[in-house]
Amino acid sequence: MCFCTYHLRTSMIRVLFIGDVVGHLGRATVGKILPNLKKQRKIDLCIANGENLAGGRGLTSEAVNEVIRYGVDLFTGGDHTFWKRDFVDEISKLPVLKCINLKKEYPGYGFVETQILGAKILVISVLGTASSFIREEAENPFSYMDAFLKEHKEKENNKVILVDFHAEASSEKVALGWFLDGRVTAVCGTHTHIPSCDFRVLPNGTAYITDLGMVGSSEGVIGVKRDIIIDRFLKNDLRPFEWVRSGRAVFNSVLIEINEWTGEAQSIERIDEVIEA
């Protein structure tokens, strides 16, 4: 297990943010690692990106409830949240966020409020728009978040605000991090399944990372059997994805420590592990 830390000040609230959990292998890996990790690191809140939770794309209530049993408290969304049609009827009953800026009217919620150690915590799921790889139409994340924060900070006086920015382009993620520095507690990028090493606390107290990574196969390509992806690039073979279900698996996450009184991030730390699942 790798522990790398960027510190500013002493912590009070500890939030674990897990990258995209991919299919059966990802869920099994969370089950093997998370229960002990939560105890060892005294985690107060555990969030995971869930858009690939069931079969590699989309979610089901069964997959969500399985990972809740392992200790995940809340799931954020992405462009594949509603890949499985039945989930449209299930999302409102589960601790799963859709992306708040989607143009299409889906059921469910794009943000949720909770309370930990006396602090009100707001978690928001946002979708990027700067890449053609993301086909779900969404409002501009910069203008949307600007308006949303002006409204909700004035109305609710939220101090701790956590943002999952599900986007393809690294430049879009970095730019949103700077745009929101000092206005939110953390901006964590998801979607590419590749962990980045640019974790840091920005000058005005916002923890930032371009991509958390994923939980799933370490021997495939973003969780898919590697020969399928190689043939897609080599031969333009567009056969369906097959998700790796066994073997070596990676667990990518960050631990963010937060000052309860100011809502500022104190530190951000990568927690990564590779196991045989």
C-alpha cells in the first residue's frame, strides 16, 4: 500500500474518495480492502464513483447494495449512470447521485447534504463537456457550479463542499479546480480510470486531483480485456467490451482531511493498493 501525503494543517474530518469501481472485480476488491481501511484510517465518510459498478457500465440496486455493505456511504455519477434502463426507476431510492448539470431530465439528485462531527457536508456530482468521448449532454460545468454555489452557500451556509468532476479532458479538470479554489473543499476528478499524481491543496484551501483512478483489473485496459482494446486501435474492431472479472486488481483512492470549522482541506493523500482478487 502506498501512502503519499501533502499537508497543510491538522485534520478533523476524514473523507475517503474512491475512483470508478468497475464491475464484479471492482466490487470484490472494495470488499477485500475497504472494511479494514475504514477502521485503520478512521474514515468518517466514504464516497465512490459508481457509474461502472454493474457489469462495467451503469448501476443496479443489487450492485449498489453490495458495495454499501462493504462500507461505501455514497456513490457519485457519470455519463453511464443511466446505461441500464431499470436504474431510472431505482436511483431515487438509493444513495447514488446523478450528474447535477445533465440536460436531460432524469430522476434522482445531483447533490446531497449530510452531517458529520457537527459539520454540514454537501456532495456534488458534475459532468464535464470538453470531450466528445462523453456523449451525455450537460450544461457548462463552470457556469452551472458558479450559479449553484452562489445560491446554496447563501441559503444553507455550507462549509464543507465535495465535488466529483467526471470528465475526460485533464485541462478541463485542472481549470475547474482553480475556478473553485477557496469556494469548495475538494475537487476530485473521475472518468479516465487512470490515477494522477497531481494531488495537492490549492492556495485557498481546496484539495485537488485530476483523476482518482479506479478499482478494477490492473492487467486490462481501463478494466476491459486488453486484447479487445488493442484490436480496437489496431484493426478498428468494434466488438463489445468484456470486463476482466478476476486476477490482479488495483484500488485507487484519496484520503482528504478537512478542518470542520473552516471547511478547508488540510491534506490530501493517495491510498493505492494492488491485490490478487
